[in-house]
Amino acid sequence: MNCKICKASSKYTFSAKILNKYTIKYFLCPNCGFLQTEEPHWLDEAYKNSINLSDTGYMQRNISLSKKTSILLRLLFDKHASYLDYAGGYGVFVRLMRDIGFDFYWSDRYTDNIFAKGFEYDNKNTLKAATTFESFEHFVNPMSEIEKLLSLSKNIIFTTELLPNIIPKPQEWWYYGLEHGQHISFYQQKTMYFIANQHKINYYNLGSLQLFTDKNIYFPSLLKLFLKFSRFDFNEIYKIGLKSKMMSDNIKMSKKA
């Protein structure tokens, strides 16, 4: 197979059984380090539930990400700007960010918006940045999805587990997601640098968060340290000057209702 990132010839690496049903092949690109499955014919079955049943960390992850992202937005961007959560799932993250005071909007082609109804992105607002969490590994055509994101904003805050340099065997890495079959694209750090270079932007690994941006960050290790303090509610400092949109959103939605 040709690599979906750099178009180089990818090499067969291993096979694994997904959904306890299909034995599929995985291919590694020696050029950019991207690991991909064979063409994913099983996705309709895998997405019977758009949020897979084994994702028990969904709520805690969104709470943690809201704290870290609020720090990042205050340090790097405009607190009064508009933002988008792309592939935003049930809308939990958007609701949390609006409750903090950020002007966040939601989009997701595959999941119902439950918690952020009325705040779907309509392409009217200019976006300072977009977030997309635990979505890169789901992309069937990663470069097309990334280009779509970059057309919305040159600042993309995202999460995905990076593939170790020594490729784990199927039973050695939980992130392959063999039980649900939704994870089909895996990136090494050098894959991220390749993508950034292709689009003439910068890539920063900030620990649990990753960033594509047109900004130059001169002390990324310090920023990474600030994000670690979110576990101690250090993010509360960055709420200063922000007013929660909980009640104003309630009034707005009540009028629509």
C-alpha cells in the first residue's frame, strides 16, 4: 500500500484480529513513520456506536482537556475569540468550555450533539483555533481531514497517542483498539513533523496535547510544564477576565425553544 501521508510505499508489518472477527493487515511507512490498516471495509460495523462502548474515560478526559485547553488558549490566543471543537462527539467539551467563558462551537458528522445544542458551527465565525481530540486515529484519509482543519484555522490543538519508534505487537499496545476496530491511523512524532513541514506550519508535542500552529513557541517545555499544573486546578487562574456563558446560553436557548 502507498502511505496515506507521504505517498511512499508502505511495508506489511503485522496482522491482527479486530472486532473479534476480521483479520486485517497493518502497513508501516519507512519514510514518515505512519502506520495504517488495509482499506477499512469494517467501519460501518465498527461505528454501530459512534462512541465505542469501551471508552469509559470519555467524561474524565473531557474535564481534564477543558482545564488544559483553557490554559493553552489564555497563554497563546485571544480569550474573546471564537473556537471550534471538530469531531466534537456529544458536545461535552464545548459545553465545558462555554461554561468557563470561551466562545466554543461544535461539529461532528457522525455523532449527535447532546450537550451543546444550538452551538453548531455554521462557518460564519472566524476561528482563532480548532480542537479535535482522539480523532486523528479515526481518519480514513488523514491528509484530507487535516487540510480541512487547516482551512478553518492554522492553529489545531489535538490529542492522539503517538506510535512508539519500536512498533508494538498487536497485543502490546492498547491504542490499536482491536476490540472496537475504529482506530485505523497511527502516527509517530516524525509523522507529525512531516505533516507540519508539508503545510509550512510548526508542530509541538506538549505532552497530553499536541499542536499544529503558525506561531513560533520559544519555550515549549515551559508551556508543557504549565499544562501539567492543570491537575492542581492551576487553570482557575486563567478564568480571570472570563465570564461563564452558562446563563446567557440558557437565556438564548430558552428564547429559541
